[in-house]
Amino acid sequence: MSVDTPEEHRMLQELVARFVDEQLMPLEPHVIAREVAGEHPRLTEAEEAPLLGKCRELGLWGLDAPEEFGGANLPAVALMAVIPPG
């Protein structure tokens, strides 16, 4: 079964992919180094704060949350394009 993805959902998917490539992937070596050193493999506050700000700036904050709570209230089909299965 083939499903045509609306243009706005494809644009969101591309935005999320760019965000991951440009913002998250550069942090990966630091997280891995902490894990190898026996520390908890997570982002530090200094790493996380700018990411959260960038998410809000790009409209990637609360994608599934209702608009009245500051979210984007995206339908499930739009979320499927950006949330990996798992």
C-alpha cells in the first residue's frame, strides 16, 4: 500500500533530519566519550539548553501537544514521518 505524504509533512521530516544532522550528531562524540569514561551517557545542561531553544525556535517543540498548551497539535500521520519506530 502506497501513501502519499503531504508536502507540509515532508517539509517537517526534512527539518527534523537537518536538525538531527546539524545539532545532535555533532554532540554524539561527547556523549560517547562520557559513556566510555564510565559516566552517564547523556547531554549536559550546557549541551541541552541550546537544543531545547532551537527546538522551540524551529517549531519542533511539543509536536503532539495541543496548541492551547504550546504544542503543534500535529496529527498522527505527520508524527509518523518524524518519530522513529521503537
